[in-house]
Amino acid sequence: MGDSGAESGTRLSFQLLGPVRAQLDGQQIELGARQQRAMLTVLLLRGGRTVSSDELIDALWGEEAPPQALGTIRTYASRLRGLLEPGRVARTPATVLVSSSGGYALHVPPQQVDAVVFQQRLAEAADAREAGDIELAHTRYAAALALWHGAALAGLPGPYAERQRHRLSEARLVAQEGLFDCALALGRHAEIIPELSSLAAEHPLRERLRALLILALYRCGRQVDALAVYTDTRRLLVAELGVEPGPELTELHARVLAADPGLAFTAAASAAPAEDGPARPSGRPTAVPFQLPAGIPDFTGREQLVQDVRAALTEASGPAVMIAMLTGIGGVGKTTLAVHAAHAARPDFPDGQLYVDLQGQGPHPADSGSVLSHFLQALDVPETDIPDDLGQRAALYRSVLADRRVLLLLDNARDAAQIRPLLPGTAGCAVLVTTRSRAITLGGARHFHVGVATAPEALSLLAAIVGTERVAAEPRAAAALAAACGHLPLAVRIVASRLAARPGWTIASLVTRLDDERRRLDELQAGDLTVEATFRLGYAHLAEDQAKAFRLLALAAAPDLSLPAAAALLGCDEFTAEDLAEELADAGMLESYATGRYRYHDLLRLYARRQAEQTDSLEERGAAVQRLLDHHLATVGNASRTLEPDHALQRHLHPVAVPGVPFADADDARQWLRHEHIPLASLLAQAVPGAPDALRPAGDLLLTWSGLIEGPAHREELRRLSELTADTAHARREPRVEARARYTLGNLHYLTDVYDAAERELTHALRLADEADDTLCRHLAANAPGILHLATARPTEALPLLELARSLCDGLDDKGSEARVLGNTARVHLALDQPAEAERAAADAVRLAEETGNGPTIAMTLYQHGYVLRRTGHPGPAADRMRGALGHFISQHQRGWEGLAWARLAECRLDEWRDEDAVSCAEEALRIARELGKSYCQGLAHAVLGQALARLGRPERGYTHLKEALALFERLGVPETAPTRALLDAATAARPT
């Protein structure tokens, strides 16, 4: 199959159209394991392009890749190099299988791969048919099919092989159909019947094969057998798929019944491809219709999409009719775009353009038979010549359009059944369809999703209507106006039309009118243009359960919804929820933008909520939001149990009767928390000031969730939610909820080093918890200020608070909490100059923590024990404890504590006079602390660096770090201030004058 072109001069060839084989210089190569052959196949079918290791892993194993998959890929690559280039010295570069950019490429000339040669011969056959050389086309098809030796990629595992096997098998069927088509055109109908019958039996639902068999039988004088094939095919299609035969079979059946002489073979027929269709009326109509609506002069943007649509309509692709389908929500500008693209494509369709509004969203969609009648009359067919039967009318329509280049714009389609009779039968014509339904499937159609305009496109449309001067005079207001419209072209056109009709209005004044979401839809109307009316058309088509789902799903304040959240809102299982959500997405009323995630356009959400207020009772709507709140509280509780097993918090939350989303491991829980952060925050902002019954679960959701959020990125957001919850609970006289919210708020202030505010909120939380007899919150709100007093050099005040917190652990039945309090107490004993008590308490804390098996608690107590051991003169054992804590913090992704552990480990190394190690640890601590904005940890790291660098002979750099440390400690008011000032004074005295 040609020379390899490799420098070795060897000849390689590969067979994929059957069992995968390779030959080197005419000798069979043993290609090894099935997955190794599968990897070779992937590389061969990529035609010399680099395939990344990740792509190879996905191709061979899909979602079930083993942990060692990358190593296995590398092993396969090495073995394949040895097989394909056996003479290559290990140190010389490969010339066939090349490593490139983290992946591999196989450099093999195309003519050495039978699958590539097959595609080339297929293309040559199609070219010959188009040129009218049927004999050559038949020869090329036969040569292409001769390359096959069984099922493609036989026996190969993996999802990629399965997809390619299907693709190649489909191409083989196309080639076989082409071969039989040419044979019929050449008058060889009798000789192909046995093979054609066998192939049609293998693929009983493939209508093209059945049509070829019917025609071959009819031409052999076997009319009864031909009709029997049709009857059998129709029975199968109805039974298996619930559909009637398509236009080609229906028309052919009618012509066989009528013994149409146009079906007989004639020598002249061999000059043109058989799929040109049935004989056409001799008096061919010559009318050239131009029915496109007028284009809109202010059309802006969408340049690339217009180009892509036009290319889809005009780029020839074999014998198929080109179909482009535009889908999107109402008001997004599908019709405007389609008309614009159709006008742009007019030169490519000199025989005319047909247009119809199929009224798919209206109460009375257009009847396909009536549309065909209008089209035929537009094509100059007399009304008296148009058959009554829909199938015969469609057949006549296809005959009239054959060999003509006509563009059809089918606007606002309802479903595929409405469209199919309107499709031409031969290449040359093209069809452009607009529809809100993404569920419409037409063979060979290219789908284009029409989304909302980009911000610049929306502003361009606004300027095109109201004038560039007005937009330039108020650029911010113009951007706000477009955003209030959700960049929906219809809405932008409406507000622009209102402004154009009112030159005295400012853009800002209209923005103000649109600020109220409850009135926004009312404002979005101008003359007969209204956004709400557009949405109403789609809503009216929904079944009762779909309409209810459309209303209820919009009640969530979040910008998007996961499938489990949707199921909670709807009060059903996830399978039912997915069906309803996908049906809404198919209808263009909801967007399914990722697997298992859904969202509304902003204006559609407002419309859905308005419908909910008008249709569903306040109790029904409140119950839906309550179900969502319960679902999220249960799921966050599951995350807490996964990340912090056996924490007392989990046994003292508002009870819910739903299971929530389960988690396989800690990483799974963290990923869910990251993905659902915005929906959780939105839900809390919605639920806290909402129904009174929602306040307690919302407060507990806030308390649990806030303890699981890592890093400082969302602390301001949590502060606002905590204040909202505390204030709402105070107004409603709910001391339990207020206590927990104020504890959360105080803890946030502590984490951001705002100690005065932290102490105020925590003290208030403890008082409220006493009032509400909330043991859990009393424990939390006693432990936290105890830590705060310790941090601000008030150990005497800290000790009774921590003793109270520990005494409450018995009522909580929580050894983990007791261990954490003991660790904090050990630090207090140290500050009170009670080293023996400190060491005993710290050791007891570690013992208790290890009994619980709770990783976060073990990490915390190891940290405290390490701190105490270092301060009592045992830096080596202290470093061991701190390393143990550090490992836990890293594996648990607790970045703040990881930074502190690095700083404390640096202090241990400094005490051991391992100054280089101290510098490395302190620099890591400083990097993390700066990233997180942790001032105290930065101070610790600067202090160690100041001392270690001075001892390493870099006193000036050390001096700079000590100054930084002192400034941070003074601002925080922590005990480290005095010793750091002493170190800095000593460093200042030692500096040369």
C-alpha cells in the first residue's frame, strides 16, 4: 500500500477494516494486547496529529481508567516503537511513533492505512457520480468495499474503538448503497438482488436499502415482491419506532402501485445517478419565487454565526439536501437571523426562495399539506394538478424541485412531523429551519444554537435604533439597560424603540423604570412588540406537569440548578425531574447548559415567577423553597460528616426528612461545596427573610456551611449573610437562630483578625445561647472567645471559658470537641506558666482525638501538642508533632492551618539551629499566609526569617523581616509583640552606625 517514507526504508501497512493487523516489509507484525492495538488504532485514525496522553486514556478506558493508566500508555508506546521500528537504536529519535507535546503522533503515509484509502475511494466514487460517469463510480465503490475483511476494528476494546467502529460501518453501508445505486443505473438490477436482499435483511430499518431493493425487484418484473417489501418495512417501522415510512419509500410505493413507467430502466437513465428520483412532469414549471420577508436594516452582530449558517446551506455534501436548524428561546432573534442569512445566501439559489411561518408556537400550527399546496402554486403548478393525498402532493413537490437550486426558510417549526413533508428530495436545494424546540431531529441537519446577544452586540443594536450619540452620551446607563434586558435582542429592540419614540427621555430614566423586577416585563413592550407575549406562546404549549415544573424551578434565587436541587423543588425523584427539565429545555423554556445543570434566561425566570404567583398558592410556593432548603441542609450535613466525622454539630441541627446528596469521600464533598457555593448563598439570602418556618433550617445551614468553606475568598459574603440572619432572628425573637448566626459572625471576624468585633459578637452569642438553652452553641461560643482571649494575651480570662466549653462536651457526647478544647487549654496553661499542666493537657488532647479517628481533630491536637513541646524546651519532638499535623492539614486542604504549621515548624528548626531549614519552612508559611491574607501567620514567618537570616550572615534582610513582624503583631495586639520588639532592638543596636 505504498512506501512508509521512514528513514529506515521499511514498508509498513495497516488494516483496520476487519481485525486490526499490520505488516512490515510484507511480514505480519504481532501487535500485542488488545488495548495496545486499540492505542495504535487511535493514532492511525488521527492521521499524524498528536494525541495527548489524557485523550488516549479516555479512548482506551473512558471513565473506568485504572490508576496506572498513564504508565500503561507509556509502556504501550515503547512496545509499539519496537514493533514498528525494530532496527532503531534506543538513543536515536523515533521517526514513526513520535512523542510530542505530552502525547504521541504516528507518522504514516495515508496510503498505508486501509481505512484512509477506503475513504479516498469513496470520495472518488462520489465525484464520478456527480460528473455523470456511473461506470467509474461503480468501479470505485467496488474497489473501496474490496478493502473490507470483516467488522471494522474487530475485537478492540474501549469507547473510542466503539465510536469509530460505528462510523466506519456506517460509511461501509453508504458505499454499499452507492454501489447498488450505480448498478441500478447501469441496468444490473437482476444481479444485485441476492446481495441487496441479504443486506436489507441485516438492516431492516434502513429505508434507503429497502427502496433500492423495491426498485430492483420491480425492474425484474416482480411487482408483488416489491410491494411486499414495502409492506414488511412499514410494519417494522411502526412496530419498532412508531413512525411511518419516510418520503422516499412512500413516493416509491405509490409509483410501484401505479406501475409508473418512469421506474423502468432505460439506457438514457444510466447517464445520471439513480437518486435523482422519479420521472418528473414533462412540462416543467419555470416560476422563480422570491418569498423571503424583508431584511431588517438595523441587523447587527452575529457575523460568525451568519457565515456558519450560510456555509451550512451552500457547501455541497454529496447527494443530501443541506439543512440548517436554528434553535433558541423566544425573543432571541432566530427569525431575524434566519432572514438575514437567507438574503445573504440568495445568490447561491437562483431558482428561488420559499418562505412560510409554520406557527409552531401558536394554537393552530400550519398544516403541512396546505403549505405544500402554496409552495407548489408558487412554483407555477396549477391548482387543479395538485393531488389531494399528502404523500402524492409531497412526491410532486420533490419532483418539481429536482435539479433546481431553491432555498426554503421554514420559520417557527413545531416538530419534525410538520417539517418532513416539506423537505426537497435531492441535492441543490437547502432548508433553513427556526424553532424553539431542540428535540427536532432531521437526518443530516446542522444545528445552531442562537444564544442571547453579547454585551457589545446588544449595545450596537441599541445604538442602531436610538442613535450612536445618545448611547455615547450615557455609556454606563446604556450598558445597564442592555443588562436589564438580559441581552435578549427582542427586549433590547423594545426598549430602544421606546427611547427612539421619546427623544426627551434619558437612557438612565428607562433603566430606573426597569430596576423593579416585578414591573420589568410590563415595561418591556412597545406597540405590538412584547417580551411577555413571546414567552406566553411557548408557555401555552407546555403540558400541565411541564408548566408546573417551569413555574416551580424558577422559584430558586440561584442563577442555576443542579438536578438534585431541581428534584427537591419539584418534590419528585431525580429521574422524573430530569425528564421534566429536559422537556422544558427541548421546548426552549429552560437551558440545559451542562450535564445535570439547568438555568433560565433572566427574563424567562421573571415570567415563570409571575405565572407561579398567578397559578400556585403561597403555600405551594413556600413548600417548594422549603424542600430546596431541606435538601441543601441535608447535603451540607453530609459534607460535614464526610469532612469532620462525629462533630457534635451534626447531631444538633434542624431535623430534615430528606437524605441529601451523598459523598464518596472528602474530595467529592469539597467539589460539591465549590460547585454549589453560589446556589447556597442565593438560597440563604432568599430563605432567611422569607417564611418564618424557613429561618431555623436556614440558620443551621449557614452555621454548618460556614465551617466548611476554605480560604478567605467568600468571607465578606458570609459576613453579610450572617448579619442578615442575626438581624432577622432578632426581629422575630428567635434567640437560638440569632445565637448561632452571631457565633458565625464572631468567628468570621476572628479569622480576619478583627478581634474587637469578634469578641463582641461571641459574647453576645454566648448570652443568647444561654437564653435559648442551646448546648451546642454554648459550647462553641465559649470555646471561641477562650481562643480569642488567649490570642490577645488574656489567659486568665480564657481559662474559665475553656473550662465551661469542656464541661458542656459531656452533654454533647463529643470526644472530638473535648479534645480540641483540651488542646486550647494546654496553650492557656502554658501562658499561665504552668508547663506540666500544659504538657499533660496537650497529650490528653492527642489521645482523645486518636480515639475518635477524626482527621481534622487529630491534626489540631497534634499542632497544639507540638506548640507546647517547643515552648517547654523539646524542639525535636515538637517538630515531629508539627510535621504530623502538617501532613493532615495538607491532605484536608486546610490552607490556613497548613500555613501556621509551617510557621511553627520553622520555629522548631530555629530552636534546633537548623537555620536553612527554618528559612525554607518560614518562606512556605509566608507564601500561604500572603495568599490567604493571614496577618498573624505572616508575622510568625517574618519573625523566624528575621532571626534565621541574621544567623546566616544576612543581617540586613533579617532586620527588614523583624520590622515587618513587629508592625503586624502591634496592629493585632498579640503576645508576640514584646519579644519581637526586643529582637528588633537588639538587631538595631548591632547595625553599623
